[in-house]
Amino acid sequence: KQWYQRRVRGRKCVPCARDEEPNQERSHCQPLPPGPPPYRRFTGGLLVGLSLLGSATVLATATVFWRHSKTPIIKAANKELCYVIFAGLLCCFGSVILM
């Protein structure tokens, strides 16, 4: 963990809050700019893990649709629309990883 500190009256340093960082002169704390979630933390890793699991599930389902595309149940399911939905889901899951 990296802790930032600011100076109070030149000598004493007081730590900034978790969502703040000191200014250039280290005279006061300012809010951190918003950014992507850090993947080294638990929540970031959890988001990436769930995104990969969702992508794998979509790819497995699309593979089943593709392998059984000649069967009547897949023909009745409007397979072209399903492929478009699968592509959209992969884009959604992929955007979590790219952030």
C-alpha cells in the first residue's frame, strides 16, 4: 500500500485519506482523479474473473449453437439473432477487461 502524507506547519506529516493525495507542495490533500479499477486488488480481480467466466460461458453456448445449427430447435431459435446477441455479450464482458 502506498500512503501519501501532507505537511502541517512545515514539520509534522499527517496521512491523507485513502481517496486523496497531496498537492505538489504537500500542503493539503486533494481528491484522487477517477480511474479504472486496479486489478491487483480483490474487487478488480473478482471483476476480471467474472468477466472471463461470462465470456467462456457465451463462447461455449455459441459453440453448441454452431455445432447443432442443422437441428430444428436451433433453426426455430432464430440463430442469426442469437449470434448477434452472443457478439454483444462478448463485447460487454470484454469492456470490463479493457478498462
